[in-house]
Amino acid sequence: MTTTALRVAVDTGPLYGHRTGVAVAVAGMLDVLARRGDVSVSPYLVSFRSDPVPGHRRLPVPGTVASHVWSRFDRPRADRWLADTDVVHGTNYVAPPTRLPTVISVYDCWFLAHPELAIPVVRRAGAMLRRAVARGAWIHTSSEATAEAARALLDTDRVATIHLGPPPVPSASAELGRPHLADGFFGRPFVVAIGTQERRKALPVLVEAFGLLASDDPDTRLVLAGAPGDDSDRIGSAIEALPGHVSERVHRLGPIDDATKHWLVRHASALAYPSTDEGFGFPILESQSAGTPVVASSAGAIPEVAGEAAVLVDEHEPDAFAAGLRRVLGSSVDRLGLIEAGYRNVGRFSWDATADGLIDLYRRAMEDR
């Protein structure tokens, strides 16, 4: 008996431009769904700034216009542009207004809980998300922690948790192009933090914790890798507040490519992850895959994703974070235990399981509609 493949329109907008954690999630979902025989993926994007790659359709609404209009109205509907699909999957917090069954991926609820700290385009995304929920959209979250927050903040029970898979690991040959990273300060031990410099990442807390750590560790460096964001100024001020001989050991690399990120994770003494909210946390799994210990906050989905393979501390206390780093950097027993536990923990996550869950959710959205 032949089963007709489910036709799903999937938003690929996050794949265009700087690669963020959301882009890693979208790439993973798109790749595993494309390999399935029971689903037919139709990629789309809402942007006039990027040229669609072959096979990706562009909806005829400029992204900026869509943001302003769809945050206030349910028109123009996208039904005529997506008429050949059964389900729409908005992979980046939003989806165009449509009568079709809709699933929207929500990775964290920081901007819903703190709208006063969000930039205008993000606040409009929140308005679009709420309008989609009012139309009956289902919410896909990548953790139970985000699911709980989404139910409360969006006032809906149409929420399903489907974990994502682990991030891809670049080949060894890709790392060979980074010999410059082995020179200079990278010849010494370093702690790395990876992520856009935004408020919820709490990087000023990490900088202050490093200042405490540096008082009895004259060798270790701190490396901050990630694009500028709404917390860049505070991070700069926190670094400037350190004594000169300590501040010169803090290095801000800015945006990095995947191969550089993997090199940093593989060669770091520890990954520091002080975020005040996370919906998943790819750097945690990437570090565990690379055999690098993790010191992280206990916020959001971090305990859920890190399992027992990380040192978890209070994200608001630099003293506690400094103590966590000292534990990892100073004890070979703790390091080896965390490394072994990390390898086991990564095995809990699978993109095939993600695809199974998404397809079940698509069908559930169709039945609910």
C-alpha cells in the first residue's frame, strides 16, 4: 500500500546570512526531512534581500513589509502562494497568515517575557506569533523548558516538545585552515564562550567571573566568539573594568565560521555558557562531542540538554561561575568524568527522532484543523 507523501512548506529564511543557532536547527530539520519518503519538503523564504537558491521559492512580500503588515493583520494571506502544500512550518518564530495547518518553531521565549528589551523587529515577530496562535497554529519547542514558558506566555496548549539533533561536526581537513589560531594566546589554556553578544547570554557575568578566576590563575585566557548584539557595549565595559593585566587576556573574535568554532571548542580547556535563558544550546552538545568540559548556568533548557555532563551554576553569580571554572580547570578527575559523561549525553539526541516527531506534529496539526 502506497502512502501519499505529506507536503510541507518549510521556511528556510534562517539559512540566508550569518549562521546562527536557529540556522543550524533549520538546516538539520530540512536535511533530515528531505531524506524521508513520507514527506515532501517545499522550501520558501520571505526576503527580497537574498537570492533564493534553486528549489527555494520566494513569497512575493518583502520581509520588512511582511513584518509590519502581518504583525497587525492576517492579510495578505499566503494560501495562493502555498496552495500545493498540506502544512506550513515556520521555522523561525513566525509564519505567514494562511488557512493551512501551521506549525511554528519557538526556540526560546526571552523576547516574549522581556518585550521591553527586544528590538522593534523582534517585537513585531512576537505579535505575528501571537496572531498565528490565535489562528490555531501549533508550537514546536526544542525543550520542555521552552514548552512550559510558551504555554504560559502564549496562552495555548497547542505546544509539542521535539528535541533537535546534535550540531554537525566539521571534518578534520576543515580545521587545517586555522593554523593562526594555534599561535599567540592560543598557545595557552583558554575558556571559550560562543554566541551572539545579546543580553540573555549574560557574557558580562562571565567576564566578571573570569576576573575572579584570573586572580589565582595567571595563564588562562578568555575567548568570546560571536557576532555583535544588544549587549556588546556592556561586555566592553565589563572588560574595561578588569585590571589591565587581566583585560588583555580577554579576546573578542567577533563572528566566526563553523570550522573556526569547532577548532575553538576542540582546543578549549572548557566551554563557558552563562546564558539566562536557552531553548536548546547547540554549543553544549558540540563541546561534549569534542570532549570539552562544559560550565553552564542552570537556566532554561540547559539542564535538560546538558544532562549530567556539565557543571551547572547560578547564572547571576560571578563567584559561582568562577568556582565552576576552577573546578573544571583544576581537577583532572572532574574533567575526565565530564568528558566521558558528555560523550554519553550526546547519544540521547538524533535528527531522525526529530523528523519522526515533526511529521507526527504535522499530521496532528492537520487533524486538529
